[in-house]
Amino acid sequence: MSLPKLGIDVSKKTFKVALLRIDKIRQGTFDNNATGFGLLSSWLVKHGVTKVHAVMESTGVYGDALAEFLFDMDHQVSIVNPAQIHAFAQSELSRTKTDRVDAAVIARFARSHEPRPWQPPSAELRELQVLVRHREHLIKHRTQLSNRLTEGRLISSVAASLEKLIAAVDEEIKSVEGQIREHIDKHPTLKSDVDLLTSISGIANQTAVNLLAEISHLHDYKTSRQVIAYAGLSPRIKLSGTSVRGRPRLSKIGNPRIRKALYWPAITALKHNPTIRALGERLEQRGKHSLVVIAAAMRKLLALAFGVLKSGKPFDENYAKTC
């Protein structure tokens, strides 16, 4: 017998839920913290539910803790590409008259599609993700401080203070980078995966680490297209009736950190990776815009990353031609 469906719409501070049993929906809103998680458990018990199939979108970090909490409480959890949810919401337009994706839409999607169960990443991957994201936040903070140094009318004492802060942040960045290296060296599986990814020309060590941190379940995908969709790198074409309107664009429904991690490596690969350089040349000959070429290179790099991790073998140009 199918479990009751719990659609979850997560934001930074709160999350909304929709409990779907047969054709009845009950909804609630909770704080996105440990207290809110506990209240959700009590709310489910109040409604006579001991186990649910909880479904949420993979939109970033805000739902990670909730997903792990529900998994630890022995609920079935699924984390779904937002593109799938949005497509389902659009298919409901004739009935709901709205394309807003909310918890109830997610619950109905869960009932219709029965998405596959999610498994939390291993402890070493979770720690890697925390370290990588902390490094990212430190770099953003450093950029903000550096930008302040370029502001006009700074007095010397303020400039000196900013320079001290930048130096301190630089030291913290070096420290975190050292922790990341030590963490990878300590875990043979992570080290092996980094070595596989860096066998691809265009993917350096930091990009490999970023990819592993942001796609911790990369091994679990069945096809490279699924990975590309998760990253939000699938082309999006605007349609009106039987006509195509506008240029194809990236869907951008997915993990933005992956797209950011692949942008500059794709540009490098267009110059130095024979497989991707050939792809770029073909697209340029067809008159494609430079951004379209870069996006195609990003998709190809991600497909190659999926290929080497799935096969457990270093990059092979002959294999790459089949990705």
C-alpha cells in the first residue's frame, strides 16, 4: 500500500507541508529549524500518520537538514529536480489555474510519479560539502571587503582596518583549503573520485572538489541527462502553439553552484580539451552565440564527469565521443 504523501515547500526560514491521503489535503507551516522539525513530527502524529513519503525540491541547502531529519525518523524521502515539479505544475493549469509550485502541488506530484527514495550522502561527503561551502562564503566575504577598499572618501584608519580583515580572511581561506586537502587524502574513495575527475582536461582539483560536494549522489544517476537537468544546464525552448519563440536558454532550475563551478573550466576546456574543442568548433561553424557554445561545453564536461565516475576509469577521448 502506498504511503501518504507529504509535499514540502522549503524556504530559508520556514517550510510548508501538504499531507495528502486519498483526496484530502491538510497543510501546515513550520520554522525551518530543529524546533520546527519536532513540531512537524507531532503534527503528523496528530493526524494519525506514523510514516510518510516526503517529497521536496532539490533547490539548495535549505532543505538538507529537514531531509536528513525525516530520513532518520524512518520516513521515506525523495528529493526531486525542480524542473520535474514545474512541468507537473504546468500540466495542472487546466484545473488549478495557477503555475505556482507549492507544497500541495509537490504532494500531488508524489502521488502521480512515486519518485525514487533518497539516501543521505555519506558522512565524509557531508563534511566535504560543509568545508567547500564555507570556503565559498569566505571568498564572497573577501570580495565584499575588497570592494569597500575601492570606495571613495575612505579615511586611512578605515582602509587599514579593511586590509587587516582581508588578510585575516585570506588566512582562513588557506586554512579551510588545507582542511579540504587533508579530508580528501584521508578518504580513499574521495581521493579516487578527484583523481578520476581531474583526468578530464579542463577540470582542475578545485572544480573536482566542488562537483563532488554539490552532486554527492552523482554515482546514483542512471544517465548524464539526469545530472545535466539537476544542474539546470538543460536547454529551455519557448513554445507558442506550433512555433518556437525566442532563443533556447538554460533552464536554470537546479543547483546554481554547479553551473558556477563549470563556467570557467568550460572555457578552458574549449581551448585545451580536444573533445570539447571539437564540439565548440562545430557550434561556432553553425553560427551559435558564444554563450551557447560555453553552455554546451559545460554540459559536455558534466557528462564526462558522470562518465568517469560511473565507469571508474580515467578520461578516455574515445569513450567521451559516446557521452
